[in-house]
Amino acid sequence: MNPNFRNFALWVIIFLLVLALVSLFQNPGQRSSSNEIPYSQLLSDAEAGGVSAVTIAGQEITGTYKTGGTFRTYAPYDPGLVSTLSEKGVQITARPPNDSTPWFVALLVNWLPLIVFIGVWIFLSRQMQNGAGRAMGFGKSKAKLLTEAHGRVTFEDVAGVEEAKEDLQEIVEFLRDPQKFQRLGGRIPRGVLLVGPPGTGKTLIARAVAGEANVPFFTISGSDFVEMFVGVGASRVRDMFEQAKKNAPCIIFIDEIDAVGRHRGAGLGGGNDEREQTLNQLLVEMDGFEANEGVIIIAATNRPDVLDPALLRPGRFDRQIVVPNPDVAGRERILRVHVRKVPLAPDVDLKTIARGTPGFSGADLMNLVNEAALLAARRGKRIVTMAEFEDAKDKVMMGAERRTLVMSEDEKRLTAYHEAGHAIVALNVPATDPVHKATIIPRGRALGMVMQLPERDKLSMSYEQMTSRLAIMMGGRVAEEIIFGDDKVTSGASSDIQQATRLARAMVTQWGFSRELGTVMYGENQDEVFLGMSVGRQQNVSEATSQKIDAEIRRFVEAGLQEARRILTEKRDDLEKLAQGLLEYETLSGDEIVKLIAGQPPVRDPSDPTPPRGSPVPSAGRNRPKDEPGQGLEPQPQS
């Protein structure tokens, strides 16, 4: 039943009940009391012979006077009244008592108890049926049949992952024309596993397959299989495949399959774990004794390293498609998809935006376009300009500005020298990325920040780039020591120290850059992990080797510290110029930093509140790790 109709009917019933009660308890005599007289007056008028005729209806008496007037009264039980009226020659008419209650009210009052009883009985019956249905429905699959009413997505809506699209387009062609492949002895893949970092479009690609294939498409999450009751997960797997076989050819999409497909024996429950029973049933259904012709499984996960090997073998998941973060050309295509409904100004260059967003996923780019549109609306503009995209990019990469944070002059001065130290070292090391922007405006958890952006996407990092990176990270701490002295150094460099230690440890234990330890990997042998890390790490090195690792990490970090101290000592004048410029302008782009050091102060329009755009500055180096954030002074270091 429609909930709106149910609510309407309920209000109608309530209205009728109220009307019935009002009508039932209302006194009909109160509606006409203008000619009502006391009973004693009736007796006196009758004795005087002034009454012509009366009508008696129960205790109500109405009548007319000989003068033509009318009256109404109520009489108590008086046996002598009729005799008195007869003696005076009054015409007497008797009628049954008048019932002024409407017929529908009387009907409702008479049938109301039965109606209430029937309603309560129906309600209790339905509750019992629903309870039994829920109890018996635990083993039913929660897979939803996706239709075009949910918003059809096609391959035209997917960009930046061309290789994944080609592999899945082949499956769509097989579903449309299986004879094309079968006459050559080909067999459709039983399953396709999409792996990659979060936000790269794995679920979107699966929806595009559903929109292109024109076949039934069932979607379910890995967490929907397991419940608190034993055996429910396996029952739901069986029910899901039974539904799929009835609708074959069809596609089943399992999102976040790592929730149910983890390596067996890895849980605390051992062989009796409910999740393992669910996985065993899934393995049997995907490639067991019963054939599942026409049922294709597409699954997505961020953690392929934790999946059971039996789940990944050919015959179950024949293909594993990696969906990585897009390159510069892919980012441009993704941006063109997301700006279809956004009015753009002529100065918006999507290619430039794509070059300035290395390491962004598809979800990050969608968020970037949305933030730019919101920022333009907040500024009262009708179109989105390049300035909004630049500001939105800074907000996404560096965090939102905290202009309301109150900082003392000493804190601002310390922050300015700290960030100037990072920037000066970045401009003088042999290999690094161009400086994009330097600011002392608090963003996120940092009081200031120097952002570097690579000129192009990169796949690796050289030893020279790593050592340059270590020197840049130490630039802020060294600048504080040089300007304020060792006693005035703050804890703001905690994030820089943490990043430098992590990079140095990777250089020693993973990448083989230590001459003392050689090209040996010290650590767990793990597959590529797109998300998260292990709960615990095994100590598979000796105590002596562990001491050497710590010494080598300390040596790399100390070398970066000494290189930063050498550069800032030689470039002390440049450090002073840049720090004073940051105190005056708060935010400087890369071009403005170079000109300021050369003696050309930036020219600002005081009527324009828009901060300057950050433009990459050619420096000695080119590349930087995509995952490394910009250096910043952290006011709340993590313990």
C-alpha cells in the first residue's frame, strides 16, 4: 500500500471519529432555545386556557398558543399533565422521542468495536508474517538488480583508464555476440578483478559495463554476505548465484571483495570462521561442479594482497585489471567529463590544470571541479574562472585557509623563516621539483607551507633526488637554528623529521642505497598494497643488522641536515629577503619568489583580494615523489 494513501486514510478515520463523538455528545436542545419556556409556565398557561395544541415526544413538549405563538419545554414525569391539558380542550399529539444523531454516526458507533477488533487482528497478523519473513530471509541474497532508473552510466562517462575500458569492452562484446569468440574456441572470462587505489573509478567502470551490456546487473558489497548468524553468508552466496542463473546472461559486481575474500586462516576464528565458510561457498559457486555459463563476476578491491590465492586463480578471476591513478592525458580527459555541466570562463585551460595535479585520482579531480564551482558561487560569479581552479587546487592539496587563527608577530616571523628555509634549499639543491607556492597563512594543521609540483608524471626517483629531498625537509629546522639560535628552535619541524626518517628508512631497507648494508631488502616480502598496512611487522633481521640500519638512517638524515645548513649559510641574504617578503605578502608564487630574491618585489593590486596563483619555477631538478606532501611548520606534532 502506498504510504501516502495510508496516511490519508488514517487522517480521514480520525476525522470521522472526532465528528461522531462531537455529534454524539452534543445536546440537540441547545441549538434552538429562543422559544423555550419553563414547565411551570406551561402549567399556568394551560390553566388559563391559552394553549391551543401540544406535541409530546418523550420528555420534550412543543406546542402553540391560541395567539399563534410557539413554545418548547421539557417535562418531568407527571401523570396528571395529560388530564390537565384534556380538561382545558388542548389538542394533544404523541410522538416517539426525537433522535437527532446522524445515521452515519449511529452506524459508526454501532460498528466501531468490530472495526477496531478487525484492525488489531490484521495488524498483529502482518507483524507475525513480517517477523517470520525476516527470520526466514536471513539467508536471502542482498544483491540489488541495477536498472537504468538508477542512472545509466556508459563508457563515455569513464575517462583516464583506457586499458581497463578495453578489457571490459571485450566482455561486453562477448555478452552481445558470444558466437564471435566461440567459433574460434574462445571462452569468456569467468571473473574480472579490478584492483587499484581508492578513487580511481573501479565502481564507475563496473557501472559502465552494466550500462553498455544491456544485461541484468546485480551489485552487492562484500560486507553484505556476513551476518551475526552462522551459515547466513554461504546461504546468501547460493541465493545470489541462483538468481543470477535465472537471469543469465548477467553480471554480478562484488564491491570491496576483500571483506569476504581474505586469505583463509588469517582470521581469529580459524577454520570455523563464518567468513571462511562464505568464501568457500563463493569458490564453489564460481568454479565448482555446477556450470555457471553466462554469469560473469566483476569484483573490486583496494587490497589484492590479502585475497585468498584460490580466489585469484584462472577459472575464477581470469583477469586482474589494475586501475591506477591517471597520467596527465588521463587527468585532462577526466576533467573534461566533470566540467560538462560547469560554465567555464575562456581563460580556463584544462591541460594546465591536469599538469598541475600530479598524483590526483579521478575522485580527487571530481572534488577539484566541485570545489571550484562552489568557490565561484561563493564569490558571486556566473562562470568558473582559472582563479577558482587554482584556489580549489591549493585547498585540496594544502588544506583550507585558517585566516581566523590568531598568531603573534613572533610566531609569524618564525613561520616565515621556516618556510623560507624550505624554499631556498629547494631552489639550490641539484635535483628537485619546481617551487609552486610558499605561504605563511595557516592551512589545515600547518602554520605555513611550501608546495612543490613536478613538471611531469614520473615513475621512479633517483638517488640524487632523494638526497635533495632530505635536504629540503631539513631546511626549515636549519633556518630556525641559524636565525633564532639552538635554544629558540620549535617543534614545528616534527612533520619534516617524520617524512625524512621515513624516506631514509626506505632508502636503506627497500631500495638498497646503503653501501654498508648493500642491495638487500630488510623487511617483509609483500605484494603491492594500495591501501593500509599490516597490523604487525615481523622482525626478520638480527640485532646487529638492526643497529646498522638505524646508523645508516641517521647518516642519511644527518647528510641532508648538513647540506641544508651549507646552502642556507651561503644564501643567508636570500633567506632574509624571502622571509621578509612572506611577512609582507603572506603568499608568494614560484615566479614571485625568484623575482623577490633577484631584487624585484611583486606587484599586487590592492583591490584584488584573490591570492596569487602558484606557477612552477624551473629549478635545478625536475622530479619529486607524488605521494610526498609539501613541507610545512606543524603546530601540533604527532607523538
